[in-house]
Amino acid sequence: METDPLIDEIRQIRHKISAEFNHDTNKMYAYYKQVEEKLRTSGQYTILDTDNRPFSVSQRQEIDK
């Protein structure tokens, strides 16, 4: 099976970031929440808040239009 070089690069970067936190997902989560807060308060970016619910059929149909 042939691999995609872009996907390989993304995986390498993700692994490198994970290694910086000793592969501790709690530490990574805390770091990304700090980054998110900095981006929110900078005013340069719009962060969309989601409620993590799956789309209903009617919502998905509206998106596909």
C-alpha cells in the first residue's frame, strides 16, 4: 500500500509534539487549551464553540445544499 507523503509528514509532526509532552495526553490537552485561550483573546481568530453533538439529518441536509 502506497503512503501519502503529506500524511506521513503530519504524523511525524504530531508525534514530535506528543513527545514534547512525554506522550501525556492530559498535558497536551492543557497546553492546547492555553493556546486556544491566547488565540481567543488576541482577537485575530474566531474560535467556533461546539456542543459536540452529532449533526441531525436536517442539519446535514442544510450543509450539503
